Amino acid sequence: MAQSGLDENGNVTIGLHYTYWFTYKLVAAGDLVVLYTKAGTDSEKALTTGKKAHFFYWGHSSAIWDQPDRAAVLLNAPTWEHKSVKALLTRD
């Protein structure tokens, strides 16, 4: 999840203000996922529909959605690559 800006036409910009990386957790189709920006402990709750609600907490001490030119962007990255700074600076 990332908080991005909006341009004058209401389009999402490439500038990111905050990011949240969800911990790995199996979530079934139809489950509810809730991300609170406040501090708390991740948890889940059974729903009357037979599905689950999964609660995640970002850990901010103040509001981050208090500006009208912000947008929530949910990214799906099932695979990715990473390198350390040292590896990036080393030429092979």
C-alpha cells in the first residue's frame, strides 16, 4: 500500500509519501482486509458470512489521510528482485 499524490486533474502521481508492506498472510477470496494507519496489533476476526476480517496496523501516530490531494494505491508484486547497495556499486 502506498500513499501517493493527485495532480490537478485527479490522476495519481508517481510521488509516494508513505508506504506499507503487508506481512505475508493467506487471505481467501471474499475475506475483508482492513489497514489502519494508527498503531495496533495485527489480528483477524471471523465474520458471520463465514469469511474472515484481517486487520493490519501501519503504526503512525498522526493522520496521513488529512490532505485532499492524496490517494491510496494498492500494489501487487508477487515477485521482485533486490540487491544491496554494495552489490549495486560492484562491477563484475
